[in-house]
Amino acid sequence: MVEDLHDGLSVRKAVLNDIKSIFDFLCDLVGEDFDRETFNKAFMMNVVNPNNIYLVAEYESEVIGYLSFNSRLLLHHGGKKVGEILEMYVRPEKRNLGVGKLLLDKIKMLSKVIKVHQLELSSNIERAGSHKFYLREGFVESHKKFVYVIDKQGNEID
């Protein structure tokens, strides 16, 4: 039987009390154990930045998903505001139940409110299932992303 989450499912802006869940989600997402102190410091700075929106999905008061978003005025878009989904995660046992769609729908709605011209995201090349999901949700594949690692030891850069 397929679980139906819709009755107990909601999306809200993240608060400081969500930090542990978000930390765990992102460690799982990238397959790395982050330094908690460094993570917490960055989270506390970012969550109050007016250009960032952090959302969590809850099911029956349990945080089961997360999305982070940043907006900025980009010159190569003629000075228009562009939004970017930086991170998105749904607990594995809650995937394919509408949680990711609900998070995306909420950020699309909030993007319209703050007059975002375009919404973008990058996704690891190995996440084929995620790519299909984003295409179904109206995103189009248009760019390649290139990465150059500056600090190969993983040291904090001030």
C-alpha cells in the first residue's frame, strides 16, 4: 500500500530548531560528515539573510524534507533577480510521495512574490532520478556546471 502524506504534510520556513535535521539531511545528501560547529555558524548566518529562503517539509510534526534558495540580481540577466535552489533533500523513505513537489511548488510561489525572473538549480550528474523529477516539474536542461576545487584539504576558508 502506498502511503498518502497529504493530510499531515506541510511546508514552512525553517527556524533555528531545524538545524539538526538539516545538518543530517545535507550530510546524507553529499555523503560527508560536516563539522557541526562550522555548519551551525554558517546556518545561523544564512537563515537570517533576506536573500535566502530555507524551507522544511513536515509530516505529523516531523521534518522530512528541506530546500534552500538564494536570490540575487545578475548582470548577465540584465540586472533581473534570479533565484537558485541550492539544496533539496527528502528523506529516502518519504520520496515519491509528493514532498519534493510540495517544496518546489512553495518556492515557485515565493519566487513570484519576490519578483524572481528565473529559477535555477544544479544537480549532481549522477542523480538521474532527480533530473527526471525536475524536468517533470517544468525545469529545462540548459547549462553545464564546472567545478574547480580551491581548498582540497577541506579547511575552512575565512
